[in-house]
Amino acid sequence: MLDIAIVGKGPAGWSCAMTARMRGLQAVVIAPQNDNGLLRSAERIDNYPGMPQASGNAILDAFREQALAMGAQERSGLVRQIMPMGESFMLLVENDVLEAKAVVLAMGAARPVLLPGEEEQLGRGVSYCATCDGMFYRGKRIAVLSASQQGVEETRFLAGLASEVDYYSLKRHQTDGLEENVKVMAEKPVSIGRDDAGLILMTDQAVHGYDGIFVFRAAMPLNMLMAELETEGSYIPVDRQMRTNIPGVFAAGDCTGKPLQVPKAVGEGNVAALSAAAWIAGRDNAG
Ligand SMILES: Cc1cc2nc3c(=O)[nH]c(=O)nc-3n(C[C@H](O)[C@H](O)[C@H](O)COP(=O)(O)OP(=O)(O)OC[C@H]3O[C@@H](n4cnc5c(N)ncnc54)[C@H](O)[C@@H]3O)c2cc1C
């Protein structure tokens, strides 16, 4: 079992990992494979002490390098769900399961907007995981809805199973090099539903029937990530120790609310690590 699972490879996540390592704790930092974290798009940051006029990329690379050199571990994958298990937490990371004593949520402020009907059809033909569910669609007709390049990679796997794949971009990205049985659609998905014949996707131009619909985005809605987590709008309320309403779950950085700033994210990551360390020590002593 891991000590601390940190969700997010931004400033809050890396800072948390460094302090966790200083406390001798095992820290695993998790984010999707093609993680382009918000800060990567910042050309110049002037308010991070000690790194004048550094680009967002340079800051993130330096944080990552420092954390890994201190022994933090890195893991690729979108965290889909976190389940409290009494003494620990199970994290569903793509199609793998991790167990940790404490969790730090450092997912930034980006929140995906689901299509109408998507949540209702989840597990009834709508899936977020090609590896977990792809096998059910051998020889069938499926759609992929993707917000990023990750969808292209997942589609290469799905195209080897399904007979036909229609590929819809939710946000603009490169879709070159897809297999012959994949059709890149110019239509915009509007909603997902069901009729007598099965699953349907409504677009701005037509209604299409599919056996399955795979959706790939770079983040999860908070209520789907952790059902019991208290939220305020799109933010996670915390106290000064970065505690959420769930014992053993802490949050840091942009996901806790404004100001959305690098120095604030780094400071909160530090506090979350110290609080998680205290939580783990209490838990281990009680056991
Ligand atoms: C163009 C631009 C310019 C900016 N300029 C400045 C500036 O000058 N000064 C300043 O202080 N701030 C600036 N900011 C804000 C700064 O980027 C953020 O405040 C900071 O990145 C927040 O850090 P964070 O760690 O909380 O979240 P983020 O940096 O957003 O990182 C979140 C991480 O969580 C991951 N993630 C999300 N959901 C999941 C999931 N379900 N599973 C796994 N991983 C997940 C993401 O992939 C990412 O790795 C700027 C932002 C932008 C976009």
C-alpha cells in the first residue's frame, strides 16, 4: 500500500510530493499520459520566487525533476474514481487500481462539462476506459469522443477490436494516422441517449446509433471522482490544514479555489503533505 497518492502533476502536486518525501513517505504523483497541465501554456511567470521570468514549462520541469530526485514516484493515467475503504483508499487509475493510506487532490481548476445523457448511459454503453471495456465491442460499431490526442491512441487499440469506429473531436487536436476502419467525423456531439434500438449519439447534424461510445477527457467531474466529496461550485472546500470533508483526503492548489496562482498552489501542496503525514502517523499508531 502507498502512503500518499497525489492526483495531479501541477505545482501543488509536485510540491506536496517533495514535502512528503522529506517526511520519509512514499508519494506517487498521478496525471494523464499526455498531461499538458495548465501552467504549460504560460509563457512567462513573474511571481514565483527564485525563478524570475521562467516559462510555465521550465517551472514544471524543474519541480518534477526535483521531486523525482527526492524519490517521488510518477504514474501516468487519469484517476477515474477514488473509493474510501475504511482504513485506506482505492484509486482507479485508467484500468489499474492503486491503494493508498491518504490522498491529496491537486487536480487544478479545469472541470469537464459532460454531454447531456452521458452520465445516465455510463456503464450502459458509455465507457471512459478502452482497456477495461474494449473487449465487449469486438466486431461492433462504436464512437469515440475525445478532447485530446489520448483519444487517438486509445482508438488505435479499439480499432483492432471494433468493426467500425466513428471519431469525434470534442476539442481540436491532431487526428492523423488512424486505422482504415476509423472515420473522422466533422459533426459536433450534442447529447447521448437511448432509443428502442439502443444507444444513440445526437450531433449538430444527425442522430447515430452505436453499440458503444467511448469518451476521453483530461479530467473527471468531482462528483464522479469521489461521490462523498463536498464541493462548492467547482471547488473543494478545505480548512487551514487542507483537509476536505473526508478524513484522509486533502486538497491543494487551484482545485481549492481562488486565487489561482502558482505560489499559492505550492504552499498548499506543502501544507497538504504535512497534514497527510500527521494523518498517516495517527492512523498507523492507532493500528
Ligand atoms: C496562460 C496562463 C498563465 C498563467 N500565469 C500565471 C502567473 O503569471 N502567475 C501565477 O501564479 N499563476 C499563473 N497561472 C495559473 C497557474 O498556472 C495555476 O495557478 C497553477 O498551475 C495551479 O497549479 P495546480 O497544481 O493547482 O493545478 P494545475 O497546474 O492545473 O495541475 C493540475 C494537474 O492535475 C491533473 N489532473 C486533473 N484531473 C485529473 C485526474 N482526474 N486524474 C489525474 N490527474 C488529473 C492535470 O492533468 C494536471 O497535471 C497561469 C495560468 C495560465 C493558463
